[in-house]
Amino acid sequence: LSVGEAKNLPTYPGPNKMRDCYCTVNLDQEEVFRTKIVEKSLCPFYGEDFYCEIPRTFRHLSFYIFDRDVFRRDSIIGKVAIQKEDLQKYHNRDTWFQLQHVDADSEVQGKVHLELRLSEVITDTGVVCHKLATRVLECQGLPIVNGQCDPYATVTLAGPSRQKTKVKKKTNNPHFDEVFYFEVTRPSSYNKKSQFDIEDVDEVDKMEIRVDLWNASNLKFGDEFLGELRLPLKFLRQSSSYEAWYFLQPRDNGNKSLKPDDLGSLRLNVVYTEDHVFSSDYYSPLRDLLLKSADVEPVSASAAHILGEVCREKQEAAIPLVRLFLHYGRIVPFISAIASAEVKRTQDPNTIFRGNSLTSKCIDETMKLAGMHYLQVTLKPIIDEICQVHKPCEIDPVKLKDGENLENNRENLRQYVDRIFTVITKSGVSCPTVMCDIFFSLRESAAKRFQGDVFVLFHIGDPDVRYTAVSSFIFLRFFAPAILSPNLFQLTPHHPDPQTSRTLTLISKTIQTLGSLSKSKSANFKESYMATFYDYFNEQKYADAVKNFLDLISSSGRRDHKSIEQPILLKEGFMIKRAQGRKRFGMKNFKKRWFRLTNHEFTYQKSKGDHPLCSIPIENILAVERLEEESFKMKNMFQVIQPERRVLYIQANNCVEAKDWIDILTKVSQCNKKRLTVYHPSAYLNGHWLCCKATADNTPGCTPCTGGLPANIQLDIDGDRETERIYSLFNLYMPKLEKMQEACGSKSVYDGPEEEEYSTFIIDDPKETYKTLKLIIEGVGTLEQEHAQYKRDKFKKTKYGSQEHPIGDKSFQTYIRQQSEISAHSI
């Protein structure tokens, strides 16, 4: 998700008229991300990106604009709600959405399980009346209101009278299992021929049963509405008994809708992918074809290179390709092959790897995956300081604020640049091995192409091409962007404020120029004040430091040092934990703590920067698993299991954060020799395990631990999923694959000028490329048949109104309509 900016927000009803706004991202009603606050603006710019795996089903992806209030609860200005089935309409393009009004009656999520039974009852006097039994079984996924959910249901048939269930405390998945009886028709003489006479039928058809869900609130404003369901009774004429799950619906309270442009608009870019992944054997032919790409001669005839040719954006192809090759340990030979081919096609050494080619995008993605923790070690401490201290660093005389001194600002900026430059150039030993191996390959390819023999390179001519091939990535596309936009590289949680952002821009420009090793560096700057500032760094020692650094990270004999003295911070943040019972008579209550995970230990303290209250060495983490909600009636809980069956129970802030913590804790502890194979999914309370009812607290677990993840904490990749994504891309661009086949045929038989529609493809060997294309199309066709068969089988087995697809599920209704059209077409 990219949350861009809002514009034309309504003015604040006060003398200032400006607002302090932030935006939240919600799965239904659950907040999973929040932007920074932009102060004193009616057109706030956020420029923040958010990526997450979605760990549960959802109906709406919603964006709320809030106005911060210091003294009261923050007020909602408006929202954008996109239905799940509509996400593809806006896929990967900037879109302006009108903000809609928000009222409590429209904020609905969750589903309810009902059973309705219409029956005849014969009284003692011989007359018959018809009664409706409504059984409210359970609800799932109700919203949490103001941090709590104490739900109950009311059932109404006609008139003001209503019946009510018991309140279920502290759960948004309540089990009611209560039955309510209503008299549907007045008593009449019994008629064996028909259950209803005509008058009765009309009366029943007009009736509807209404179920409302409420949150029992202690506030003076009354109970909060959670959702409703209205069902006409006429569907019971066909079957006197009916049981199904239903999605709760918003309440129509007759409010007049306001003009959509009253509240302003919000610019968003949403990229949503959803894949059905088969078991590994289904992907063998396509996966094997992709993995041997590095060995194909020429590499332009390989399946991976062809994917880059047919995709609209090279980035589309690079992401799954890099992840697949990293997973199978083939990334270095693959990038070496495509880089060598690109270097051979490059005429000017000054433009080497400067375009948005498949090679550049693949190396970018590799650095982002393998180098994230390298950035944390090198840049994060200084970036944090810059964001917190707010030293004035503006060196443009035109932009100086009142009271600022130009020379002082230059000195502040020079110190920051010096410190960051030193940290980078001394970090070579920490650079990940996979990046170093790639840089060595780039350096060798560039040297052979532009300097001839390597020996000649070191003795005759300008040797800088071997450095620029590497610096164009490590400085230009890795360190400089990370300094410029630290939030995109997980160095800061939000986009920096304008003053800090300006400071980081100036630092990034200088670091980028220092790393470029160009001859006339001051000429690289359009602004005269930047050229003047750069004079501080026009010394040979800076160029020597860059070359030494580049030599170290692109040396064939270099190996990554596994033991890094400084711990790497992997994740931190506030969560709620339950006391572990380390004190004999201590209370096992819940408290909010600041958690911190490094590659050495997992700790928590009262607040950020305090001394740790508890430290768990990584080698003592035996399992990390979800905890069932019934244990403490709390959502998003997980457990960290330690030796001697000691368990730390933790509640994360939302489902996405819970998944992130579980994943990274599991990854970092994956190599522990004593990891458990079984665990208890529920807690040990009141003398027994809630899951298996065993009474001994040292009873071995009753459920197998979830599947192991790769031990490398940087690269948690599912190879089958990436192959499925590549299949989806090939399937999407099938017309281009067929056009490329035509181009191969044209090149094979005709050696004249190329047709314009074929000239976009790189085809060095038409026959080899045609062979690969044929295998790709066959593999994609086979997988397409498997997907079609899976959908047909799912269509036959799935019941509308089941727990997985409640009545009111629009995405499933669309799916049914599509399948019906396909079936009719087949017939």
C-alpha cells in the first residue's frame, strides 16, 4: 500500500482552521498500520508505504483520516473503504478516492450463525398456531470497540418487543446457543391438508426476523451497535427449517447522504495479489526450466530472461525471480549471467547498469532482501539521531530560517556526512556474502568488456570502470536511497518530517557523489551551494576510502564474518505480556511492555531505553506458536516456550503484527537444537491444560508445532509460492509470449529489417528462444488446467451459507456467477 496524500479536507471549526491529521489502514475494523501526523495542514502529504501478508479473511480494506485532539478522543474526518473483490480495479495505479462519511451504524464486520425453524403447535383446545424458533448459535470476528468487546444479541420478529441473549464478556467470537420462540400466526382450527391458509401465507410472507448485535458498554452514551441481520420468513415456505452463516450488515437509519466532495479526497496505490499454491510436485517442470536459466547459452533464451522481456514492468519479474533463485541458492550465477550479457550490449562505460533493466532490478531486489540487516547495523543509529536531534542543516541561503547561521549549518551537515561516510566505508566486513559475490561478478564482467585483459586493467588506462560497476549499486541504489527514504528500508517507522527529510536529502546527495568516483564532482551538482559544500570532501583520502571499501566487498577471496560483535536489532515495539510466574507469590497479571528482539536475545522492559526486566537468550526459545483465544479471551496472542515448560504469553496489537513477531521469532530460533516438536495451543489454567484437559503442567504438547522455516533470518521464502506467482505472470502475458514466438520465427527465416512490433524483444538465438518459449507455454497450460480443475472441484463442494462463505459474501457470489457462466459455455 502507498498512502500518498489527502487534499481539500474540511477546515477545523476554530480560529486556526488547520488540522493535525494522520491516516490508518484497517482490515475491516482492525487497524494494522498508522502514518505519521502531519500538523497544521488541510492537504497533508504522507508518502508512506506499507507491506504485509494478510493472515486472515477480510471484506473491506479501509483507510481512515483522523484529526488529532490533545484533550479528547481523536475525531474521524472520513474514510475510504474498498471491497476485497474490487481491489483488482485499482491494482498498482495511483487513484484519488473521495472520502466518505463515517457513522457507527455503518462500521460493521463479523458473521452470525443462525438456525430458524417454523413449526405447528396444537394447543390443548385443538387449535393450531405457527411458531418460529430462532436459535442464535455463535458469532465470529465482531469488531473491538474502544479496546473491548462484550457482545449480546437481540432478536425481534414484529413490533417493539424483543428478546435478548446473555452478555458474553471479553470476546469477539461469542458462543450464545440460545433459542427464542415467536408466535407467527394466530390460533385457528387445525387443517390437515395445509399448514397455512391463504391469509396465513400472506401474513408470513410480510414478516421478517431481525437479529441485532450489540456491545454492552459502561459508557453513558449507551450500548454500541455492531451489526444486524434481516431475514424475510417467506423463504421458510420451501423448507420449515434452515441453518446458515450470515455476514452482518450495516443499519440503514435513513440519514441523508452528504456530497462526497465535502470531506476531501485521498490518493492511494494498492497492489493486492492472491494466489492458490499447489504442492511442490505440480511446479517441477516450470521450476526446473527457470532454475537452469543461468546455464542457458545465450542467457536471453532462458525462461527467466524471457519473463523479464514480456512483463510490462521489469520489477514485476524481478521480485519473484530473485526470491526463487535465492531460495534455491542460484541467485549469484543467474545475476552473473544476465549482467554479463547486459555489459556486452553496453557501448559506453559511463552508462553501465544505469538503466531499469532486468539485471538492475534483480540486483536491487537482492540487496533489499539480503542487505536489510546490514543497513540496520550501519545506518540506523545515525538516522535515529538525525530524526531525534533536529540539528539545522540547511545550506541553501535562500531557504535559511530566521536566526540560522549558514556556516553553523554547513558544519552540522559536514559532521553528519563525515560520520555516515566513515560508517559505510568501514562496514565492508559486515556486507552479506551473497551481495559480495554478485559485486565480484559485476566487477569482472565490466573489466573484461571495457579494459580487455585483467592484467592490462591494473597497469594501463583508467581502472575506475571496475569500481563504478559496483558503486552504481552499493552507493547509488542501496545506501543513498536508504538515507533519503529510511522508512522504505525499515530504518524508521514513518516518513521523516520536512526538516529532517531535507537534511537527509542533502546527506544522500553528498554520499551518492562521494561514491560515484567521477572526475569532476562539483560539476555533478546543479546547485552552486552544493558544489561549494562539496569542497570539504575534495580530498584524495575520500576517494581512497571508497576504493578500499569497494575492493573489500567485491573481492573473490572475501568471506562474511559470521560473528558480528554488535547485536543486530531485528524488531521492537510495545506489546502486552502476562507474568511468567518467576516470583513464587507474584500475581500473573497483564502489563504493557517494550519488547526488543536482536539476533542474540529477546527482552522486554517498562519503556524504550530502560534496563531489561527479562532477557531470554535466543538459544532458550524452543517454540513460538499462536495461542487460542479461549485461553484468556484475548485476540492476537502468541506464546514463547522456554526450557522447563516456562511460557511467556504475549498479545500483539493486531493480527498483522502478531504474524510478524511469530515469523521473526521462529526464524531467529530455527537452529536451536532443542526445539520442540509438539506444544499446547491453549494455556494451563485452573490445574489443567484447556486444550487436552491434562492435569500435569509438564505434560508434553498435544499438537504438532507448525512447519519449520528457513534458518536464514533474512530470506524466509516459499519457493512454490514464487513459482506460482511466475506462472500467473506468464499466464497474464500469454499474448506477448505468442508474439515473441512469432518474432523468433520471423528472425529465423528472414534476415532483413525487423518489424516494429518484434523489435522490443531481445532475441540473440531465435531457435533456442523458440524452444524455451514452447516449454514455457506447455508448462503454463498444464498449470492452468490444474487450476481450472481445482476451481471446478471447489465449486461442487462449497456450500453458500457455510462458515467459509456466509450469505452476503459478494466475492463468492461473483465466483459462483463466473463458474456458472463457464459451465454453461462448456455445455
